[in-house]
Amino acid sequence: MSENALRRLALAVVTLAAFFLSGCGGDPEEQERLRNEAEDLVNEAYEVRDYQRIIELVDSLKPLGSMSEGKADYWLGYAYDRLMQKRMAELYWKKGIAAVENSTEAEDVKAYAAIVQRLTGLMNVWGEYESAQEIVLPAIEQLEKLDCDTTSDYANLLIYEGCYQSRFGLREAKDDDYLEQGYRLHLDLIQRHPYYVYYRDAIIGLGIICNTYLEIRKYDEAFIWTERLAELIRGYEKVPDGRPGYAEKQWARYYINRAIALEGLGRKHEATQAYQLFEQTSFSRTAEGSILGSIYLGLAGRWQESADNSSNLNTLMKEQNVGYSLENIQKMLLKKFDINLQAGRIDSAKAISMDIVQHLDSAITQARRSEAIEQEAVHQKEKEMAVEREQNMRAQQVAQVAMVAAAFVILLVYTIVRHRMGARLKKAHNQLKDAYDQLEETTTAKERMESELRIARDIQMSMLPSVFPNVEGLDMYASVTPAKEVGGDLYSFLRKGDNLYFCIGDVSGKGVPASLFMTMATRGFLTLASMGIKPAEIAARMNVELSDNNEKGMFVTMFICMYDMKGGRLEYCNAGHNPPIIGNAEGRYAFLDVKETNAPIGLWPELEYVGEELSSFNNSTMLLYTDGLNEAENRRQEQYGEDRVVQLMAAHPAQSLRDMVEALKADVDEFRDGAEQNDDLTLLAFRVAK
């Protein structure tokens, strides 16, 4: 037990002892003062968004009688909701409703309204509309019966009910009454209390209405409520205690909601103007803003722009530390896939689908694990609550039968607790010793594994050719820098008569599986190149072989070339890889205009591959590279970029290819500025000087 926990226990013992020995609950004014102080402590933690602190405070203050059960359950549910523990939030809020729904005490009634409003909002986020409505209607009736129907919480409950009736198609007169009644109540509260919190609650309520009507595509109603929302935001900008940045974010939501509603009403010109205003806000560049922007662009049929708008979702997910959860795959990546499909960007859609497939298993596993952990926490908390209820009943019985002996009992309990603490401390010491021994064993195993991986890397590197073709007028140099002990990038070459075959590739994923797939791809290329066939046919045959029994769904992007050393012609086939950079004798460099990108190798056996050619490659230079070059990131998560590669090559046109490759690697390392390498980096340069 921690020092803070011991301090709280001691304080609880003293307080309870004073209660029993005095035979009363203490001075009412003193109790009110303690409750106000407790409320101030929780509000301080709320202001700085320290949700774990809220939980600790409530757990400490509630046993001391400094906070009512309803208010304690409200704050615990709120804190767990912010910590993304949905089941725990539901548990406390439902427990709080059961504790105070039949109470007529003013504080309990207020807590009841706040809890129901929060629980309804949680269910609304998760789409549990029918379950939410079963809570909302009884709460509205109860609050009206208790004359507690003049608060922001009550107003938003009316709005929720009106939205549910609209969503379920119950178009009765009462439908409009709920929404209008909730809206008028918010306006009345703002007029009497023109402060931040009342404007915020009203903006939240109208935001719920706008989102509902947009989701069910009732654009005329959505437009009306969106304009009312604008009036509230203008009023909020004038309040003396407004929060920085809040109005700007709400204006962004208003512009995009207005754009969607106007587009749905066929007022395209006005919709475009609203969307342009939305694009000027910082919110439009967040993951949530990008998704909302794509909804409008899709509704407007501007699929190409929608695809461009969604192209930065992966970067935004990284910037905002958003992982590949099931919710994010559904809300972000699937939408991105559909947008690219609608835009006709088949290769991008395929790449996104592979990204989804690659992360789906881990997302499902993580979701199940999180669900199991939270479920166990809820189960444990329910057991603790049951034990607490039983202990409270026993404490009451003991108090009624033996009030005079209460002090002795408390001291006895305190002694027992100390004894248990001593036993727990001894047990913890033994567990720590066992953990240390286990750590020692784990460290040894880890060192052995790292040694084996280093050996595997040495073997893999030895398989890549390091002696390049010695042909007059030709120069070639290549380099691989894996991000992990073993990697999935590859390069290779083979001379067959007057033809020189060479390639570069990037296997999906990293580590040992990618290394094995890379080995198969390299062997396949060398075998087929030795047959003297064209690059497109090499890609097609490799695809048939690698897609067979490919249960893990791995694939490799490749750029395959065949240079005719006698005629100077260069034939090539791009299988989903980055286009190379081409330079001429004057030192001008640009990206090769690849018209046939084709699909990566290993996805589906029936794919066809189309090749292209340059009639003459004489007096030219080519740089092939993997995305470990252009997508290298520094500590600010900025990418190295393709333009920087072209600029560096153009600055040193007379360098040997070895010097050029090494200069690029050094520049990338300097750009990363100590950031961890996030992908394998492979470079292959080829030059013909004749």
C-alpha cells in the first residue's frame, strides 16, 4: 500500500472515530465546507484534464463523506470515459443512476440529470441509439416531476430525444417540440447566464442536432440548425471567460456542416464557398477534419480531390499518435479505400487494402485484449462494489449494536490492516526477487536472439552482389541499409549475352518474414533473367510463383530493367515501385515518366504486367531507390522527400556512382538528426557513358 493510501486510511480512521464517539454526523456547516473543498479539488483536476487524479480524489473523498454517492459516481464515470474505458464509465454512471434516481435531494437530482446526459452522449457516440432512448425518456419525465427541468443537462436530453425520434422516423408533432423546447431553454439559460459553460452546452446540443440530420440526409433541417449554431458561436466569442481556440474549432465544424447541407440541397456554389472557408482552418488538417472534408467532397462527386484530401491520413495518424485500432480502420482507412476506389485510383485502393489487411489481425487482437482487460476490470470493480455494500451493511449493524465499542473495533481493524500490510510487503519483496531472477533470464535470452539476428543479417547481406559488372562505358553501384537486424529490400543483376538485367525491390513488412520473401524474390529474378526473357514476362512469372500459397498476403514492389549493351535500348517493367530518377550528360535530372505502374508482385496470380522501353539510354544515369529514402523522417516527423534527392544529384553530376550513393546516405542520416530509421534504405545507380 502506498504512502498516500496510508495517509487516506489514517484520515478515514480518525474521521470515523470522531463520528462514532460523538454520536452524530458532525456540524452541518462544517460538512458543507468539507464538501465544497472536495468539489474544488476535483474541479482543479478537471481543469488540467488529469483524469487519473480525479479517480484518486473521488476514491479518497467519498469514504470520508465529503462527496455524495451520486456526484462521486458522476466524476468516476466521467474520468473513465475520458480515459477511453467505456465499460467502466457505463458501470459507474448506471450505478449512479440507481443510487439517485428516486432521491428528491437537490444535489442528487442535479447529479442524476448530469449522469443521464453523459451516459446518453456515450451511447450516442457508439451508435447505441435505442438503448440510449430507453434511458432518456424516463429521465425527462423524472426531471419534470422533480421540477428540475431548467438546466443545460435537461435541455440536451430533450435534444437527444428529438434526434432519436427523427432517426427512427417518428415524425409526429412532438418531434419538433423536443428540439425547439431544448433550443429555447438553452437560449434562456444563456440570456440569464452569459458565460462559457452555458454557451458550450448549447453548442454541444445543436452540434448533436446538425450531425443527426446530416447522417440521415435531411439536409433542409440540417441547414436550419447549422445557421442557428453559427449564432451561438458568434455569441460565444463575446463571453468574458471563453476558452482559447474553442470558437475557431466550432467555426470549422460549422463551415463543413454548412457545406455538406448545401451540397445535399443542390446549392453547389454556396457549398463550395463554405468548404473553402473550412479549408482555411487548422481543424481541416486534423484526422477528424480530413474525414469530414472527404464526406463533403464525396457528396459533391469530387472524388479525385477527396482522394487527395485523404492521402495524408496516415501522416495525421502518426502525428496525433493514432494507431491501427478497429475503430480507426473503420472510420479512416475504409473511408480512404472507398474514396480512392470511387476516384478510380485502383493502385492506391489496392495499397490501402493491403495496409488494412496487414494491420487487421493485430487490431482485432488488440481490441480483444483491451476488451478482456476492461471486462476484467469491470468484473473486479463489481466485486469490490459488492464487498463495499456488504461492509457498509455490517458497519451499520455494528454501529447500531455497539456504538460505544466502535473506537475499539476501529483500532482492531487498523491493527489487522497493518498486519496484512506487513504480509503484503513481504510477499511483494518475494515477488520482486522472482521478477529480478526472471529478468536476468530474459536478458540472456534476448542477447542470444540479438546475436542470432546479427548472424542472419550477415548471411542476408552476403547474398547480395557486391562485385558489379566490369564493362567498358558502364558504371553500377548499389547499397542496402536495413532498418532492423534483417530487412526486406533487395537488388540484383545478371549479365546474359549482350543484355544486362538489374532490379530493385521492397517487400511488404519487415524482419524475418520479409527477409525470407526477399530471398525468394531474388532467386526468382535471377532464374528468369538467365532465360533471357523480357522484364514484363519476368514480373508476370514471378507473380505466379510468389502468389502461390501466400497465406500471409505478402508482396514485393519491383522495378526490373534490361539494358541492351550493343544497341543501347533500355526495357523496363514497373511493378508498383517508385519511378526512378533519370539524368542526362548535361547533369539535368528528373523522374522517369512511367505510364504503366502495374501492381506489386505476389498479390494475385492472374495479374498481367506491361513493359515499356527507352530507345536509347546512352550517356544517361539512373537511380533506383526504395521508399526508405524519400520517406525517411526526422524527429519532427518531416519526410526527406523526392525533390531533395533530385537536387542533391543535380548538384554533383560528375561524381562516381559510388560517391553519389554514399552522399545520399550521408545526407539522409544528417536529415534524420538522430531519429530512428523507420524503413530499409536501398539505392542502385546505373550509368552508361557512350
